[in-house]
Amino acid sequence: MSYIQRVDGPTKGSLSQVAEEKGITVEQAFANAEVVVVIDQSGSMCSMDARDGQERFDVAEEELRKIQEAYPGAVAVFEFSDDIRFCPDGVPTRIGRMTNLTNALRYVKQADNLYEIVVISDGEPDNEYAAMAVARTFKGPIHTIFIGEEGNQGQDFLRKLAQATGGRQFQADKPGELMPGVVALLAG
Amino acid sequence: MSRGTRTANLWTEDGELVLQSVYDVGFIMALKLVVPSYARQWDAPNKVWRVRPQYKPDILKALKDYGYIYHDAANGAQATMQVEVDVIRLNYLGNARRRASGEVTASGMNERGEWVYSFPLSALQDWFGVKTDPTQASTYYEMLGVNERATLAEIKKGYRNGAKLWHPDANSDPGAAEVFILITEAYEVLANDRKRARYDAAKRMVGSAPRTKKAALADVVWPVPDRYRCGYVKVEGEWLFGRTKLAVSRILGWDDIINTSGQRLTARWTVAGGNGHVDYDWV
């Protein structure tokens, strides 16, 4: 497990910024968070079909910033592609090749039933069967937010994933609609 | 800048190092940095420093750094530590502070108003049953001095020990209140199953994430509770410099100073006009 720090400093309201402000450790800030966001950083996030022709990656980052500014310390962000990484500064930093959701779910199982878990993804996992098998071991819900065009095969998978764990599924036709989904979870 | 040639003499006398040099402010400052106050004494009549022998390498280095050529007339005899058990009347115990030498000690005053006792942090920690300094701890467990598998009873005990030391009612030092807030927060999380599980998960998932740890509270690292500012203290330690200084190694007992009316002596450090002094009350 590794973590990534932003060269441009922490996002306002991110765990590291809140920890710094309150003079506490990142772990302590994390323990007060509500939502664990696991965001897909696979290559398909580079699709330029998002707001004003921007990459999904850029718009998702913009939305994550807004959420954390509005709800400081409420969101712990992890990015996944080939592996999973903690992003204490609040936004993901890199694009990977694979969509290893199975590995990501195995990792965030540590937060199962303790935090609201939200998977934000735009594509299909490398191994749907394995990812679903891990998801079924969760005691608490996994909520999903689909980013992409309506009717995409990935959307069906994320719906199934949420249903299998008793989670809610949100749809963001564009990443710019990511915020309402996370805010709905924060509001309970 | 040339320093010229200066000579210092260093020899051993009655198990103590004796250092004689010309007056040099820079060197004296260096000496005070490398040798803690309880381990050195200025012998005014003889115009020499008397120092515990284990600091000889540090003194030699300081001499070299300041351009001295020293004449080592030491007889090679090593002083052996002679630990004694004694009951001392402690009229005031200051907060434990990080000294220039890096050591953390609290100074104690005798009934004649002389600062003759030195309590290392480890002795205070052992006596109070609080093994860690919460301001330096990076986890809630460390703040309460318990391990990560601690039972609820152990967590409560760790919190009680800390509260005895740092509760604002027991300790009027402003730094103590801040420490008490830290340990209370740690207790509230660890004593609650769900909060503890969330914290444990966060700790595991964060892994080696950067820490933004709270800064240490100035140089006071162990504010002594008011209750323990004075008393009859049974200690184990070593008397130095002709029994004029006592380096405490262990606290064995602590009794209040009671007068014939059954009142207990309390002491408080008061600063007035830039100078500090101890105020006493019988309560």
C-alpha cells in the first residue's frame, strides 16, 4: 500500500489539510470521515467526453475538490487501477492501465461496515466475476457511481455490484454529476 | 579569526573530573550544552568545573572544537556509581523540560531553596505509571501508553493514569490542559468499540501516509501535577559533588508534607516582575 502526495499541495477539505489544520494525524482525520471513495483511474478515464470536452479524469478531480470543500474531512479518497493507493491530499494523481477492482475491493474491505464505501468507475473491471465474489463478502453496502454514457455495459455491472451488497447506485452521465451522488450519501 | 593557544587542564579527583581553563564564554556555553546541569558544578573557590566522569569524551570534543590544547592529567580511575536510597524533603518540583543537552529532566528544590535534585523523565514516567509523552505520540494507543491489543480495562487504566497527571484540576500548568484534551480524545475513541474499529481501519488503510503531527508543547514535556510539587520523597539516586546534588534514578515513595494541624503543604511557581519564586500554602 502506498500513498500519493500532490505537488500542488492538499485539496481544501482533504484529510491531510484537515489534519494539518487541526494538528492531528491523517489517521485521526480519516477516523472522522464518513465516506471512503474508491475512484477508477484506468486508461478509459482519459476519454474526452466530459464537460466541455474535458477528460473524465479532470472533471472527476474537479468534482472531488468541490465535495471536499463543501464537506471538509468527510471523504477519504483512494485511487485504483493496477493497484490501489491512498490519496491523503484528496484527489487522484495518475492514470494506470488496468481496472483491478478485485484488488481494490479486497483492500477497502477493511472499511466494510465502518464507512460508507463508494466506488466511482467508468469502465468494466478486468475480472467481473472475481470483483463480484469479493463484493459479496462485504457485510455493509458498496455504493456505486457510474461515470460514462448511458447504456454502457459498465453501468450494468456497477448496478449489479451495488444491488449485491445492498448499496445504492447513482448515475453520473457525466463526471460533473458526481457530486450529487456523494452528497446524497453524506446526507444519509 | 585566530584563537591563539590556550591550555586547559583536566584531571580526576575523588571520582569527579576537574576542569580548569581560562575564561572563555564560547567554551563555557559549549560545556553547558554537552553536560547537563546536574552533572556539573562550578567550584568557585578553586575556579574549576567539577563534572561527572562519563562526560569526559564530550568535554574533550568541546575543548578541541574551541581550539584548546588540553593537558590530561587524569589518573585513569573511573568513578563507580554509588546508588543510595534516601528520603528527601522536596519543596518544589519544576516541570520536566528538554535541556540543551537533549536530556529531559525536572529540577527539584530543597527546603533551603536550593535546586539540588534532578529527576529524569524516566523516573517520573515510572512513578506516575504513564510511559509516554502524549504530545510526542503518533497514535491514540501511544497517547494512553497501551498497546494496540489493549483491553478496555487497560485503556481505562492508561487514561486514568494520564488524567491523574494532566487533568486541569490536578495540574494548573497551561500545557497540561492541552495534554488532557489529547488523552481524552484518545480515550473517547478507543473506549468505544465502533470508533476504535473505525480508527484501526483508518490506521491500517493509511499505511505509511505522511503525518501532520501536533507540535510538541514548547519545551515543557512533562508538566508536574500540583499535587506532586512538594513532599517527602523516597528516592534512589546518586549524590554528587560532595553530596550537594542528587541525581535521582528512581522514585520509591511520595508522602505529603503535613503540619500539626493536619494541613498539607502546596507549592506554586509565581512569576512577578520577571522573576519567579515559589509560593507556599497550607491547605
